[in-house]
Amino acid sequence: MQLTSIEGGSGTIVQGEEAAALVADCLAQFAQGRIAALYDLGVAFSTGSHGTACDLIEAHKWFNIAASKGHEEASWCRADISEEMTAREIAEAQRRAREWLAEDRRRAA
């Protein structure tokens, strides 16, 4: 299996090709106005599905971004996985979410 890097803030998450394709597809859907695509990324990373490795920091980041865009279920999922995370992991997830949102705003401008 060939592995691909997915940029996650200052960290790089090593995932398979299927995961990279999922991220690209979900971000394309989000660009077309589908906020639930960000929630889908949170689900994939929290469960280790669709070729992703289970990564609660990355899941929290996507749930946080989806919640900030108004996806109610994403906020519940973020709270659920927060119970399994350390304060440092949550802080890192929040930092990554803020960074992604800032980049998204720059792309939109």
C-alpha cells in the first residue's frame, strides 16, 4: 500500500490513497456548499473508516470546523470524542481547526 501525506496544520498525517481521495472529495463537496462533508471527515477519522487511520485529533478538528459552520451533530460528536482525548490533544485539534479556517477564509477572499 502506498502512503500519502495529508497536511493537518503543522503536522502531517500519513494515510493511504483511499483516505487522501476521501479528503479531496469531501473538500470538493464542501466547496460546493455541502457542510456535511466536513462532518463526514470527522466521522471517518474518528472511526478509522474509508482508508483513514483513527486519529481523534484530526476527527476533532473536522467536527469543530463543521460545528462552526452550523452542523449541529458535529458539535455532539466533538464533545463525545473530547472525553477520550487529553487537554493537549484537544488544544492541538483546536489549533489545526483555527489554522484551516484561516486558510479557508484567505482562499475565499
